[in-house]
Amino acid sequence: MQQSVHESDVDDVTAYVIATARAARAASSAMARATTAAKNRALVAIAAELRGARASILAANADDLADAHRAGLDSALLDRLELTDARVESMAAGVLEVADLPDPIGAVSDLDYRPSGIQVGRMRVPLGVVGIIYESRPNVTADAAALCLKSGNAAILRGGSEARRSNQAIARCVTAGLEQAGLPGDGVQVLATTDRAAVGVMLAQDDCIDVIVPRGGKGLIERVSREARMPVIKHLDGVCHVFLDDHADDDKAYAIALNAKTQRYGTCNTMETLLATADAARRVFPRLFAAYRDAGVELRGCARTRALDEAVIAATEDDWYAEYLAPVLAVRIVDDLDAAIAHIRQYGSQHTDAIVTEDYSRARRFLAEVDSSSVMVNASTRFADGFEYGLGAEIGISTDKFHARGPVGLEGLTSQKWIVLGDGQVRT
């Protein structure tokens, strides 16, 4: 539906969003019954369209970036917005990776005979219509389309105004791929309007949209959580920690703590607070802090950290809660593993936390006692990602404890229903 609509043609935002939602609901039955072969044909076609439209996608993105620079967007948002040849290729490769993943739909598990002779099990089914509201990252358009398509869902995507041209260029590739495979173009729709009122209307369409996934800043996610009439898959903050234990290997600690912060700043799985025991700090901090400064990272530390390095800025209480999404890092020296876990429990966001240690018992305690959606031993928090977990492109990260937790891939976009197989049995 939306593919033939331009923003200038949308006079009545409410009527337009309602019509889009109804079209998605109508398309959802065709998406749910699509064969694995048809879904994979669509994904292969979408990837080919993305590669073929590389020049037009990059041109659209350049216009978006120019507007964003004029509007004074910060560096983290600009990084998320920017597309390059490599990022377009990564989008296409990600779509193909989803095509290679097993189709979850129709999979039957836990099938077992009951005393009555019936067999009882569970079958994996689509959620129906998935609404995704996101900011900046135009690659989400391709990732979300691929995951919703393979999991048998219809999707309505509402990107931010800063990526309007980029999202529409990618949406045209998605529509072309769907239609080439004989699937409805309305199976994945990108709203043509960037009017903020569209979000509120979308969140009220619980008769047509089964679940909402917000991806963006804290303000967006809080609004969606507050206003949505349907379930929400979300995380509010990515306040991720790395803890260097007394028994950490120095080289591993250095490499992991450096990568977790500097590999990319504007992502939710980037480390924002570094914790260490006094012994680990004495051994690792001098070399690590020099590398941070070479990378342009500003360090804000506790009094014990500043006693080791007087150039570190004094941290405030707010710094322990901060998701910087920027080259800024909070650093704290703690007494022991118990103090590290207590700090994470108080200030963390239940996203991703890691320990660096060679002590098996301490590693197991950290895994058991840190209540986050991803908990790691001797690995960078930057691995908390759908691709790295083998899920294919992710729809987002969930820190909720129900339905889905952690990176949300294909299985997170499905539900299960009970199935019963009988041969004429009746209940007595």
C-alpha cells in the first residue's frame, strides 16, 4: 500500500496509518501460510535488489546525512544514520543469512503421548503483525523486513524523519523482492509519513498490530511503553559493564575492555562502565588508559581510580547510570566480586555484563548472580548481537523477562500454540 504513497500525499495521518494497519492485517494471513521456499525466494530477491540499488540508496542516504548535519545531530546519531558501500553490502548479506536460517514456523516440539492415547505438543506460529518504530538506523528497515518475513509475520515499519529518504529507498527493494516471490507487497510496509502523530495512531491499532518493537532513544522507548495498547518488546538502556577480576589474564583484560568500549561507540552493547579490583587495576589500567586516550576516550573515575591516574575526571553519581553512546567511560575500583555484582545490580540496565577471570568458580557465580539478558565470561560485550549469536539480523534487544530476552531473532518473533493429535479419542 504505502509504496505508492509519498509523504506529500498524506493529508490525513490518522486515516493513512489505520489503512496501513488494516492492509498489514489482511496481508498477514498470506505471510503466515507462505512456504519456506517462497519466503527464501523473497529474501534472495530483496538482497539482489539492495545490491542493484546501491547507488540510489547511498544517494538518498547522502541527502539524509546532509540534512542531519544541518540539524546538528550528535555524532552517535550520525554514525547510526550513515550508510556506506560496506554497510549496504552488510544489509544484503544479512538478508541472505536470514534466508539460510531454519524456518521456525510449523516446527513441532515436545510431542508426547498421554494416557488417553492422544499426542500433545506445541507448534511454532507467527505473531501476526509486527510494528517496529525506530530512529536513525536505516539498516533496520532491511533487517526487520527480513526477520518478519522469514518468521511469517507482516510488518509495519516507522523510521525516523532523519532517515526518511534512506528508508524509502530500502523499502522499494523490499517490496520488489516480495512481489517477485509472489508474496503481498503489503507484507512489509514502511510508513511514508514522518509526522510524529503517526506514532500515536500506530500504538492505538491493537486490533491490527500484535506487538510493537521500539528501537531508538530512551524517550522513544518510554513513550511507546506508556502508550502502546499491544505488547512491547524493548530495552530502555544499555548500561553495560566489564569487570576485571583479581584472577583476570592481563592481556585478555586489556583486549576485552578496549574492544568493548572502542570498537563502536553508538551501540547499546558498548561498555559504559569498567569495574576492576585494586589488583587488576594496578596491573591493567596503565596500559589500558593509555590506549583509551589514544582513541580519544574521556575517563571519569572514582577516587580510587583517580589515585592511580590523576588525569581521570572525577565521576559523579549520574555517571554510574549513564549510557553515553559516546567516547566517554566511567571507571570504578571495587573491593571484590561481591562489590562488582552489587554495583551492576544497582546501576545496570540488565542488558549485557561481562567478567574477565581465569577463576572458574567466580565465573560461574557471575553467570548465576548477574541478572542481565546477556552475561559473558572473557568476551567483549560487543558480542551481544543477533548476528554474533547466530540468530541472523536481530529485531532488537529485549531486557524484559517475558516472551523474549536478549537479542530477538526469528524465534522471538514467533509464539507457540498447543496441538493435539488423536485417533477418535473422547474424554470419559
